[in-house]
Amino acid sequence: MKKYLVEELRPGMRFDKPVYIDSNNMLVGANVTIKESDIKRLMKWGISEIETAGSLVSSESDIKFTQKIDASVSMDAKKIIDRYTSLLSHRKALNDVHREACRIVGDIYGAIKNDEMFALDSLENTVKNIIKLIEENNNIFLFLYGLEEGKAYYVAHSVNVTFYALLIGIGLKYPTEKLR
């Protein structure tokens, strides 16, 4: 058994095995924190050392430090969860804007294929909606990956590329006029 001088003991110390005053009398059990009153009692009784088969697990300051880290980690986790919840609330809007953009781009592709005229008003409105959506939550692009492409994959791909290009443009602080 390892011996510790009573004067070396500090409140908050904890050992992984029981701590004994002598071979018959236990001071504290395993993983029980030594208190200041325990140390004062030992000094009052004239006991100069204690013994234990265990090793020092932690002190009170270590425990408080660990609790602070746990609290900090839980605050960070809460922030991440809150951001993700906010992101999820924008997912339906993304689906709606993406579906509408695919419909408009598909119509324009069809008009070009048939050598017909087409108006750009609806496309401009869609781009404005995409910009608004990205400005509300710039991580919304994370949901683009799982969206259904439909029969015309090139249409969905074109719309996805538009999202990424607008995201980069917004990140580079381009004015809205240049983004359109």
C-alpha cells in the first residue's frame, strides 16, 4: 500500500481504492472525495499518514475543469443542433424553389430545342428566389445532393450548378445585379 502524508492531502482529492487510516479503519471509500473536514479530523487525532492500494484519480479542481469542458461542449452541441433545426426549416422552401427552377429551365430547354422564343422573366424571378433562400441560410445547399433529378438529369444538374455559382458569388460579396 502506498502511504501519503496528511499534510500533502488537499480537499477534493480522490483515490480509485479505499483510503485507510490504519490497517483496520477506513477514512473514505473508493472514488469518494476527501473533504477538508476529513483532513482536519486526521490532524486533530494526530495521524500523520494514510495509506491506500489505489492511485490518485482526480482532485476537485480537475473535476470542476471537466465540468466546465462538458458544459462548453454541450453549449457547442446546442448551437449545432439549433443551426441544423433552422436549416431543416428551410428544406421545404428549397424543394419548392428547386422544383420550380427545374420546371422553368426544362421549359427553356424545350423552347430552345424547338427553336421557339421564350421569356426570361420567370427565370429572373427564380434566380431572385434562389438568392433569397441562400441569403436566409447559406448552408441550404447541403440538401441539394439528395433531391430527385427526374427524367431530365441535365435540367436538375443545371439548377444545382446555379445554386453553387450563386453561393460562391454571394460568398465573394458580388452585388445582386451581377449575380442575376
